[in-house]
Amino acid sequence: FTYFPNPANDVVNISAKIEMTTIAVYNITGQLLYNRNINAMDSKVDISAFSTGTYFFKLKFGDKEANFKIIKN
């Protein structure tokens, strides 16, 4: 999968070669801020309302998971 931009201001674009089932976003303290079932290979996550800082994304692909972090400007 790929994601961009990083750092981001408004929207994070995520693309995968297999279908993503869920996207979740957590702040640095582990609080869940965003959770959506998507069942798609491409998605956009709007982080414009989030404060400046670091956020952790968790993608689910059926029974597999992937994690990455985004810096919000």
C-alpha cells in the first residue's frame, strides 16, 4: 500500500493493491479519533480538523493489518 502526503495538512490519500476493510486513526496517546469500514482499494482520510502533531493509522485487509504514522502540519 502507499500513502501521501506526509506531512499532511488536510487529506491523506491511501491506495492498496488489495481491498482495505477498515481504516482507524489514533492520536499519540492511543485515543481513537477516526474509524471507518471502507471495503475499497483507495481512500481519503480528512485530517483537517485534527491538531498539529503525530497520528497513527491502522489499516485492515481482512485478517491482516498495516500501520503507519502521519505528521499533521
